[in-house]
Amino acid sequence: MVWAKGRSVSIDGISNSAKDIGQTYNSLAPLAEPIKISQESLTGDFCPDGINKEGQLLRPVGVMLAADGSTRPLSGIAQADVVIEMPVIVGGINRFLAIFQCTNSDEIGSIRSARDDFIPLAAGFDAIYGHWGGSHFALDELKKKVADNIDALKNPYGAYYRKRGIKAPDNGFSSIERLREAANKLGYRAIQDNAYGYIRINPTEIISPSVKYKLDIKYPGKNAVSWLYDPASNFFVRNRGGLAEMDKNTKKQVEAANIIILKTTSRRLEGQYNDVRVMGRGEAIIYRAGQEIKATWEKNTNKISSRLRFLDEQDQEIPLAKGKIWLEYIDSMTSTSYIAVQ
């Protein structure tokens, strides 16, 4: 990936028209107080596990996770504050970048290798990047110190371990405690830059639909994803390949307050690797509190650590609901739908 290139490109992805499913972004219910940039955490809420003894917010830790069927249920996937899903092989395998700040997950895995297109996304959340080796494209970039990273193949200070009873490569694991300890010993900055918060709005301040909605993201084969919006909880719950996406640690189904589809383009490298365009601008659709909102995603092409933003037609940032965020990158071959269900 050439990050400096990043000019604005027209997107040929599947377009979804806005639907009348409650109030739209421009007709929200009045807010109880002015919207502010969140300084609490990536979720917009105060999180005691994400601060040090002085009350300073700790940097997030991002970890590459497998999406292979043999690794389900994943450990820690429901505990992450932000999860990014993206294809790493065209028409084949997806991968996750799970970003943790508010939960000290005791077990995270199965951990996978770095990919070059995930690196700017980790940097954009100010996250320390954890991975198990990587493509040579990714490792070449990390050698340039474009992002603080912890590689399991070097395993500094015992940050990673192989779990008994599980075959390689599915047996690679870590924990937030291990990764933070290694990061401190490596001399990485521990405190988060407060410029990384999002504008937030409480879901209770939005007039939401009173019926259930289903968001389908038609990734190929068993990677196909559906999110079911439950008006009772005001959250979306996740299914993949027709099965509930469960977390081995919590024994609960993955849920999120915000699902954001980012339409983009990709290219194939060396006939194998999928290189997704994550810098510049493109179409996006935000799902929060049951609403579907057309948007534009933007990430500064000249700064790898620039924050990923979501803008309306006036280039103003769109508020997200308080809670967890899932980012779903798709290309023009991946269609989506959002419909009411019984």
C-alpha cells in the first residue's frame, strides 16, 4: 500500500438508499446537552480498566484476529471496543483488528499476522499493534516505525504464548496485561492522545424504530455477516456464516452500538494478498440505534495516524452512539441490505 498516494477515488460499491426507519440524522430528537468530543474512551463511556493510577487514559491495544472457522469462538472479540473486519484474500478470507481499551481481556486469540492495510487503521486509533508475524509488505512498513508494534515472532518479554490442545496456527494467544507490560518495557508511549475521540450521542436521545431490523453484509461463503437490531436493547447482535458470533471468554454473543460499512476498492498483490484502500475518502453507511445514515468516510492520505472520520453532506462529523463500534470494509462485489424482520 502507498499511503502518500491516496487521492480521492470514485467508488463503484453497491449503493443503499436511505430508508424511512425512524428519524434520519437531520431530524434527530433534541439533545439534552451539546455534543462534545469524547475524552473518556473509544466507546464514549468512562472505563476504569482503561486508565492509570493518575486517571490518565491509556492507549488502546490492537490485535489481529483470525476469522477462520477453526478458530471459533474467538477469545476477546466481544470485549473489544472497536473491531475492524476486512478481506485479506480476494473472495476468500477475512480478518479482524480488535482494539481494546476499556476491558482487560485475560485471553485474546486466535492471533494472526499483520497486513499492510490494517496498519494505518491501528495508527488512526493510536493503538499499539499486536500481531503474529505478517506479510512482507506489512513487515517492511513496520520496520520503518510507522506504528508501535509487538510481533509474536520476536515475542518480546513473553507477550504471546501457544495454547496447549490447539493446533497451529490457531493456538497463538495473548492478553491485555501481557501486551501492555511488553509495550511499557519496549518504551512505547502509554497514554492516549486525546485527539482520537469521536463525537457521541446517547442512543436514548434518538427516536429509534420500534421493530427489529436485519443488516446483511454478503461477504463470500461462510464469511457472510448479519447484524440484527434489537429495539429493546438498542444494540445490534452479530451472526457469521449463519451462526451466532460468540465470545469464548464471556460466553455471550457479540453486540455493538455502531455498525459502519465503508465502501472502497482493493487490488491483488502477488496473486494472493488483498490490498484494501483505507486512506482518502469513500462512501459509508452508519447504523446506530436502528437508523441507517448515508455518510462519507475520510482518512488523511498524508498522515498515517490521522483519525478515521465519518461526515455528512456538509462535511460535518456525524455523531456515533455511545458504545462499541464495528467497521466493515467492503468492495463493489459485496452487497448489503437492511430490512425490517419479524
